[in-house]
Amino acid sequence: MTDTAPLAAQGAGIGRSGRVALWARGFSHALLPVVTVVAALLAIWYLACIPMNASNSVLQAARADVAVSPESASDRRGMSGLALAVRNPGVAVAGAFDQDRARLPAPHQVAAELWAGTVGEPVTSNRSLIWHGWVTLSATLLGFVFGTVLGIALAVGIVHSRVMDMSVMPWAIVSQTVPIIAIAPMIIVVLYSVGIQGIVPKAIISAYLSFFPVVVGMVKGLRSPNGMDLDLMATYGATKGQTFWKLRLPSSMPYLFASLKIGIAASLIGAIVGELPTGASAGLGARLLAGSYYGQTEQIWAALFAAAILAALCVGLLGVIERALLGRMGMTT
Amino acid sequence: MSPVISAKSLNLTFQTNDGPVHALKDVNLDVEKGEFVSFIGPSGCGKTTFLRCVAGLEAPTGGTLTVNGMTPDEARRARAYGYVFQAAGLYPWRTIGGNIRLPLEIMGYSEAEKRKRVTDTLALVDLDGFEKKYPWQLSGGMQQRASIARALSFDAEILLMDEPFGALDEIVRDRLNEELLSLWARTEKTMLFVTHSIPEAVYLSTKIVVMSPRPGRISDVIDSPLPKERPLDIRDSREFIEIAHRVRDGLRAGMEAA
């Protein structure tokens, strides 16, 4: 007994350390590449700030009577930021990362602006990024629902009717070749003239972008059952409707979710673009526009990141729903 | 008694880019009620095509084919047969019970009837207790049994099986062959069974239809003298080997003629 007990304890110890090692390996496998890429991007960003902001850095230094080269302002005017940074490395580096209205604000400045816009403001304030984000998100979600419903309806038609297959698909493709920035103002003006304004025009622009991936994915998904699956339905004498509900629709679910993830990101872009031509006072698009009017680059970048985070959250949420649903359906990908 | 399935100078020609392909040429065959008929032959001999014609999944281009005195299409709508494919083809999003319910749902059985039939057919193929499992939780042999249960659930008189055990290993195949025979004895259904395997065809059938390719046609029809009771070791008996020999000869003759 005294012989075996330490052995058992040793074995347990090995097991535990083995698990820790495995956990650590899994952790570093997942985290290390991500951290490396983020660090590399931040490094490139900080580095880019130096030439991008060099002319302003050098100007401020000259005004403070620090020696800069070339000395004359008119000589400096035609020079690129990179050349200025090379000739005044100390001044350029010192002044690159804390300018107001920097041409390229440094990451920490954008982070501070994001922090101030989310945590630092009450959500009811029109300076709150959460409030602006919600304005955009509500239009995004409504447009996403419109686009998804339209996309599925068109796909069902295309799969079941040869006429629709021949006539709808080319137009759906053409619709996506028209720049959304050109068509968005027309949609808003036309809808305004018939008395529709507010969230709906933005949602329609969102839907215009998001229906397309849903059509393409669902056509493929609804056609994914193989010949044997369809023959089986035929031997039961199943109607088209029964074949649709019991075979085609369940088979298409993995394709649907792939499309929805693209669709929601497209919806967000649509909502932001929809906020630009109206001079809307609320929404991330409005923040972007206002930022560019007043040269508030930090505000532009903060709004950009807010939009990116919003899109990531939406896609992530769809991913969670996808895993849960397909898992329940025994179709884990 | 009139035959359950009757084919008279049945022809089927597919139009392909390389010209017409005679999948079936002048096929004449009668199948009586309760028979176990195997179709054996090399690829392209039309055995699967014939089964699909019976099922109304292909339309013959000539001759007549009746199932229970009806056209195959009418028979299909009358749910005269169950079809078992080479792959189990269970829907992954349905449980085993759910897969067996599928034809019952389509055919509009009552809820109580559906429950009863799922339980009964699962017992018939020896899968009691697996109703709530998903297909991926079952072995290949069990999946194929579930797909047979699905074909049996609505109690069709005819069971059409297209190489149902072709993808399984020989040990599993032997057991399923044995089970299929006992199932046939209990249910007294008419079986049409496509296979590549001579021992399988001889072991299972009361009638063996040997087919040959290009054009797909029947080269021999063998009525098996083996008794209905068939233990697995009947395959070592003299009669069994003689029939297997005749099947092999028929296959070889068909190949040489082509």
C-alpha cells in the first residue's frame, strides 16, 4: 500500500501536468497567432503615423523655433511626408502620436476616442457611439430581415420555376454591379416623395445589398439534395411542397447561414451608406460624414471601428445561432 | 393468379451525346406475389434501370410494364412499393424514428398510427431502442437496416432494393442477408433485389434474373430449387453451388456475346 500510494499520486501528477500542458498549447495555438497579427498591424500603424503626420510635426516645431530642415516653409510645401520625416527624424517622431486632428491619428488616440464615445457618454447623448451605433444597427437589422425574406422568396421561386431561374438571376446580378453609392440617394429621394422616411429607406438600401448573397446561397442550398434524396421523395409520391419543407429547406440550412453572415455585413454597409447622402444627424454614417466635414480624424476612425465591432458582433451572433441550430439538426460543420 | 409485376418486351433507350444507349432491350419478366427476385449482372446491364422503371422513376420508351395491374406511375401514387437505395440516405437532421416517420408524414397517417408503425418497424429490423438516436450515431449496417425499416413502415406490398448492402463489409452483409430472409418470411412481401454478388443472389432468391450489358437484357432466369428455410451454411450445399455455377455461366455468356 505504501508502495503504491506515491506511485498513484505520481501518476495523477503526470495526468494533471499533461492536461495543463495541453491547455497551454491549445491556448497558445489560438492566441499567439492572433496577438502576433494584431501587434504587427499596430506596429505598422504607429510607423505610418510618422510620415503621415510629419508635415504638421515639422510645422509645429518650426513655430516653436526648433531648427528644422529645410528651414523655409515654401521649400517644405512641396515635399512628401516621408521626405520630411527622413530629414527631421527626431521632430517627426516626437510630434507624430499626439496631434489634434492628425492626418493619421495613432491607435491609442482612436482607442481613447472610442472609449470616450462609448463609456464616457450617456447612451442618450448624441455624442455617444452606442447611440449612433444603435441608430445604424436598427436600420441594419430591419434591412437584413427585408433582404433575407426577399432573398429566400426569390430563391424558392428560382428553384421551382424555370422562368424565374432564367429571368430573375441575371437581374439580381446586375443589381449588384450598380454602385450602391449611386443608387442610395435615388432610393431616399423617391421614397421621400411618396412620404416614406426615417428608418425604412435606410433599411431598403440595406436589403438591396443583403438579399443577393441570400439568393445565391439559398438557390445552391435548395438544390443541394442529391438525386437519391429526391428519388426517395418521389417514391413516396410526395408533392413539391412536401419535398420543399421536408427535404430542400432542411438541406439548405448550412448554405443559408453562410449567406446570412455575408448578408448582415452587407446590410451594415448599406445602412451606413444610406446615412451619407441625407446628411443624417444620427448613425455611424452621420458620424463619419461629420468627422470628415470638420477634419475630426479621430472621430472618423472611432466610427469606423465602431462599425467594424458592430459587424463582428452581428456575424459572431449568427455563428452562435448557426452552431446551435445545425448542432441540433445533427449537421455540425 | 396474375403476376404482381409484368414486363412485356420492355425497352428503354437513353439519348446521349454519343448517340442512343439501349439500357433495356426486349425485357420480358413476370414476378408473382411473394417471390424474392434477384437481378444480377455487370455494370450497365440495366438491372438498376429496370428497378427504377418498376418504381416509376424512369419512363420506358417501349413495351408495357404493369405493377399490380397499374402503370408504374399509378402504382407509385398508390404507394405500392418501398424503395431501398444503395446508400442508407437517412436525413441527418432527423432521428432514426424521425426518418421512419418521414413517409408516414407524407402519406398523412394519424399521429397514433405513426407512433405505432415506427415502433413496429424498428422492432422488425431489430433496432428497438434506437428511435431517438441520430444516423451518425449508428454503424453503416444499422443505418441500412433503418432505411429498410423506412421502406417497410407504410406496409407496401413490394420492396425494391437497389444493392442495399453493396457498401457494407462481408460479415455485416451476411448477417443482414439472414435477417432479410427472415423479414421476408414474416412479412410475405414481394422482393426485387439488385446485387453484384453471386452468393448473395443465390442465397436470397426464389428467382434469379441474370442480365448482360450493351444492350441491357435478360440472359437467363433461374428458378431456385432451394427450400424457403435457408440457414447460412446452405451455401456449402451442392444445390447452392450448382445454381451459383449456372449464374456464373450466364454472366460469362452474356459478357462474351456483348
